[in-house]
Amino acid sequence: MRRLSMLSRLAGAIVLTTLLLMSAVGSATELRDDTFSTCTTINCSSLRFPGTLFNSGGGTFANTWIANFAGGVGQCLRFDVTVPSAAVAVGNLDLELVVVAPNGTVFRNDDRSPGVDRRPLVEIDPAPNNGWYTVHIAQFSGTPVNLNFVLLHGVYNSGNPNCSSPTPGASAVEKLTKTDSGVQ
């Protein structure tokens, strides 16, 4: 009887652990903003996603923050990164934001306003297709950093002021060719 009880507890623990791992692995990075909005104030109705970049490998390996965001064809998708003012003082502010659409189109921004504002901003208008848009945030040159940031994400109607200057998209092949030739 005691042996059966021990086996039952062990089996229960294995099932519980498996369920917890499956839910954590299956949905950890897929984020869906169901607050589609037609508001016109910048970042109105956006959702706030705090994130952290940690260097690893004893401070020698750069890390990337990655998440998938749902988007619909024809929508305006806004990805706006803000960094605490303390990061400006230590010089870690210069981040890069890369968004890859489900069809492979790459939207990239390093500096919102070169020399003035180094926070990245990607505005996709109109979104090319339905699906998951993969968002990568890292230090622009691949330098390992420890840095907290906030990603503001909003979903709006096409033509909305939140996407007044859409980020040009490039195919992955165009991006590689430009980078390889030194043209950015």
C-alpha cells in the first residue's frame, strides 16, 4: 500500500511538472494585443512590455530579447522602445529593434533620430500579412549589456498617426546584401 502511494505521488509530480513546462514553453513568447484602436495620440492604447537584456558568459556574450506579436494584414503595428534615463548616463542606450514579418520582410531601426534620439522605433503600415511578427531587441553593435527597457506596442488602423513614418521593409536577402556590401 505504501509503495503504491509513493508511485502515485511520483506520477502526479511528473504530470504536474510536464503540464507546467508545456504551458511555459508553448506560450512564453507569443503576445497578442487585442486592443485594436483608432485613437490618434502617440502610443495611445499601447500595451507596455518591460524587458531586460542580460549579458552572459561572464559578461562576454551579448543577449537578445525576443518575442512574437500577433498582427493582422493592413493594420498599423507600432513598436516603440523606451529606456530609463539611468541608461543614458552609462552609455548603454543605443539599442536596435528588428521586426520580422511572417512573410520574411525585415523592419529595422537603430536610431529614431540619428545623433539626437537613439531609442529605436518601428512603425509597420500596412502590415503585410496575418501572423506572428518576431521582435528582436539588442544593443545595436552586439555589445554585451545589462539593461532594462520598456517596449510599447500598439495595434491601430492603417493611416493612423501612430504610423505616420512607416519603417521601410526589406526582404531578408536585401538586408544581407546591404550589410555585406557595407551599405546601411
